[in-house]
Amino acid sequence: MSFIVSGYFRTIYCGHFLSLIIRQLETDHTVISANSRGQIIDDLFKTVFTYGWENAQMKDALNITKYLNNEDSTAVWITVLNNLKPINTHLLDTTTYPDFSVRLVMIMFFLYLMEIDLDFTKCFFLFFQNYLLSKITPALDRIGWEQNDSDAPKVTILRTYLLDWACSLGSPKCNDVATSYAEKLASGIK
């Protein structure tokens, strides 16, 4: 790991070391600095996207996201969401990405994460949606769904990213917050 995240390189982690990192993240993620957490996640996903599904461990890249319901770091969340964006795009855009086998592989890994054995004829996007919302919602619950004047800029940025994803994934709570904002704007309340 590059503790100060300087220079440009990718690290490919051996299975044993990676399992120790994942266990530590699930136990107490704050032991590993936010910069290093983001770097590890970015390395894992970039390895998958660079070397392909069969040569890289997509399972490990997704397993490392299991702890995210405890994550509050803006840098880590931005890294995660930027790396998950192509998966989301592949799942949603069948015209640009018509290769169903690529989407199916991504879906199978999310099903693995959720420990679901399922007939693949069902709508797969729902599993991606539910998994991400199970990570994003607790983070928003901790930092707050609505902006306060006293919020630090990093919290405002994090909330913006998380709300964008929560709303696009169809979070009912996000819909409630958006409706409340719209009603306040319509009545002239700031």
C-alpha cells in the first residue's frame, strides 16, 4: 500500500492478504486510512476492468464493498461510485452495451454478494439496486439526508454524491426528501 497515495501504480493483492484487509474493513475500517481504503478499492476494480473478468477477482472487488454501510469518507465513496458507474451503465444501457454475457457476469457477482441463488430470468437490476441502496442508505442516515448550514463542505459533497445515486436507484426516502424540497420551494420556504 502507498500510505500517502503518491505516485502512480496499481497493486494486485494476493488472496490471503486481501481477505485480511476485507476482514479488517468489516471489523473496524478506520484502522486503515481513508486514502488507503480508496486506493485498495480503486486498485481492485481497475484490475478487474483492465484484465477482464476471468483473470481478475471481481468477487474480491465486490466483497470489499460489503463494509460500506459503515463508511463516511467522501474520498472512498467517490472512488466506489465512480468504479460502479460502468457496471450500472452496462446493466441499464442495452443499446450501447448489447453483450448480455458481460451484464450477466456482473449480475452473477452481485447475486453472489447477496448470497442469492436465483433463476436468471428475473430482473437483475433490482439486485444491483437493492445491494447499493443497502450501503448508501446507512451512510445517508448517518450524515443526514438534508443539508444543514453547519455541514462541512466534505459532508455536503458526500451527501450530493450519495443522494444522486440513491435517487437514481429509486430510494423511497430520497423521493420523500425531494418531495419535501419541492414543497418548500413552491411555498417560498428556504
